[in-house]
Amino acid sequence: MQIKNLMSEDLITIDKDQNLSDALKLLRKHNVSRLPVTNNKELVGIISERDIANKLGSSKYESMPASRLHISSVMVKDVITVPQTMQLGEVAKLMLEKGIGSVPVMDGDKMVGIVSKADFVTLAVGIAFDKITVKELMTKDLKSVSPTERLIHARRVMIESHVGRLPVIEDETLVGMITSKDLMRAFIDFRKNVPEKYQKSQIKEVSVEDIMSSNPIFTSKDATISEVSKIMMETGYNGLPVVEDGKVVGIITQTDILRLIEKLES
């Protein structure tokens, strides 16, 4: 299958000279996690929730409001793109090798769509995927945080581990989840509500439990990939903790499903 048959043609873009506040409004309005960045309708970059969370949490920009940050200073400039005729398996392999969550799809020099891990998840439903269980794909080497740890620590763990979500665990029990989206919104709200002269000291007091999502959806090792994919499609979640006997034993993510599809396609 060519990637043009899977991509989303509903392109939501932002100009490089707009500010971060504009990007936040678009992300929220359209419920997307990344935006292609253009200059005179030409693709020049891409910006994601994770990029924004990383930038806003850095010491260099810790007191700068989103309205003063231009998209061009936050976006990833070296954008990887694929032609619309590229095979689905080849695109999956490229995304895995480069560690990226989406790629713009091109027809010559014109951007005609975008494909993300979420699009690949829609393929993982049906008889073939009813025979594969979570325990065969899940990541067991789990990165997590406790509810009492600081927000800035969670951000650092995400950056160093190259992940976009962390289970929040207390006494071996799952009590919440924290994502790049949570971090992004927390940093923005913090800037709005705390006077600039107090921000440097008070950001260190914000804890994971202040911003985490409580009562998270989880799955079991024996659930099928088809079942998990349906949950991801319905909720928009990028990953689900795997719980056994009340303890978190792993996590299943869109990346794991993408890896499976790439293997099947090849």
C-alpha cells in the first residue's frame, strides 16, 4: 500500500513567524499533537507538543511567555518528508529509524498530507491482530516517576528516555499518567499564573501529582493488539500502561504497534 492511501489530507499548518500562543490554540482546537510549519506555503519545519514542553521547560526560556516565542525558534527545521508513492512499510521503517512521530507527505515540492503513528494504529485492527497479545510487544524496561517528584524531573526523564509519557507509580501501584501534553500545558499555565520574578524558584515546587492524569486507562498482558488499538483510536492516547496483579509490568505504545506493522509489511 502506498502511503497516500493512509495519510491525512486535512493539513493544519502554522507560519514560522506566528508565535507559540497561536500554535497552542491550533493544537487544542484541532486536537492534534504536531503542526507542519510553513513560510509562504513552503514547508520549513515541524513543531510538536514535545518540542514545546522541552523548550518551555529549559532554563533559557523559563520566564519567557509563549506570546514572545516565535515558531521558528521552537520548530524542528530538518524535516524528514516522504513521497506519496512510498510504500507503507518503508515509511514505518523510516519513522522508527529516525525516532519521529509523523512525516509530511509530498507530491513533488507540494505537501499533500501528513502521516502519524496514530494513522498506522488504525491498521492494527482485525483478525490478524486478534492473534497477537500485548505481552509480545510491550516495553518491559519501564520509565516512570512518583507523584511526589518534581515536574522538572519528569521533563528530564522524558527527554533523556525519548518518551512522551510516563506512568506515575506509588508503592508499585499505578496512580496516574503524565504526558508531553500535560507538561506543555503546565508550563504555560504556570507562566500565566505566577509573577515572573517568582517563576524561577516556584517552578521547582510543582510536583507530578499537581498535573498528572488520575485514574488512567490501562490494559493487561493478555489483551490483543486489536483491542489496544481500538482503545488508542477512541481515546487518542499514545500508550497504555500494562498492569498485572495490581502492579505495572510494562507499557504498550503506538511505537510498539508501528514496529509490528513494519515487520509484517517487510
